Amino acid sequence: MKRGNQIISATITSFFLSFLSYTTSYSAREEGPAIHIEQTEHTFPTIFEGEELAHTFTLYNRGTADLHIRRVTHS
Amino acid sequence: MARYVRVIPPGGRGEITLTIDSNTVRGEFEKKAVVWSDDRSGMSVELHLRGQVKPHVSFDPGGFISLWGAKGEAVRGRVEIINEHETPLKVIGVDNDLPDRVTWRLEEVRPGFVYGLEVEDISEKAGDYTAHLTIRTDNPKKPRLTLTVRGEIKEK
């Protein structure tokens, strides 16, 4: 009888821990778009006036919904 | 100026191209752009561009000469014209828009690379004036440079 109680107790504890783990991982998984840019800085080689200065940055969406770029401001 | 994709799907990638007009910057520069999106954290992302823009030809110490003195005195100023390229530069000519006030003399300091331009007041009357000397060169990207001459000539 005592061994039976131990088995039941262990089963309940295991089930509770599994449930806790599931709910924790579920709540940590955020929804929505997530912007990621690996390289945010660029240094041009020295140039003469009038020559072109242009650089392309690559960005990624590591989220779960469309990422909308609202605007890009510069100064 | 910035060109960029408006929408990036989950797991996708996009590009932002930033362009700077190099005619509007001189020397070392740093520009910043900020990307505003509907990212779930609500954070904006800063992008930084750095570099250096050299002029084709420059004046040393600058493109301005001040001639200040009394009529009849030898009032002079001098600048150097510096070729920033590794290939020689030829000065084809100098145009003066106020020949009754100033005269000029050009000399080669380091042929093809450094010229000295001396400007002298020759006013026959007192008064203030602004003259412009236009230096014409054989560099197709910089065929003209303008030196401003400000004169303040008093009676003796």
C-alpha cells in the first residue's frame, strides 16, 4: 500500500512538472514580427567628391508575422 | 536617401540601401539612419555609415582671401591650389571679374600638384569690394574653382 502511494505521488509530480514546462515554453514563445540586422555599421573607402556613396544593409524577419518597415529616417 | 522593402514575411529577408551625395560632404563623415518598423519589441534599429570624401582640388588655407589696407600700399594675399590626385593637374587659366581692383600671379610650387596664387590689390580708389577669381583646370571633374577676394581699402 505504501509503495502504491509512492507511485501515485511520483506520477502526479511528473505530470505537474510536464504541464509547468509546457506552459512556460508556450508563454516564452512571443508572437509577432522580429527585425534582425546582423551588420549595422559600414565604413566606405576614401573617395573623391562626386563619386557614388551607397551601401545595402540586409535585414531579416525572425518573427512569426509580416514585418512592416514603416520608415527610415536619416541625419 | 533610403530605398527599402516595405514588407518582409516571417523567415524572410529584405534590403535597405542608403545613398549619400558625396558633393555635400567633405572630409571624414558619419551618417546615421534609423529603421522604424512594427517589430514586436517596439525597438528601432540604428544604422551607421562612415567614410572620407576628398576634394579633387582644394585651396590652402581656404577659398577666401581678405585684402585689408590703405590705398597705395602693397596689399597682398596668397593661397595654394592643391591637386589631391596622383596624376598631374594643369591650370589652364584664371578669370578675374574685377580687373581694376585686383591682379594675380600664378606660380608652380610642385609642378602638376601644387600651385601658388598670389593676389594683389591695385585699387586706384578707396572702398570695399568682392572679386572672384575663377581657376580653370584640365580635370574634367573639377574644371573650375572659385576664389573669393574681399577687399577693404582705406584712404591713406
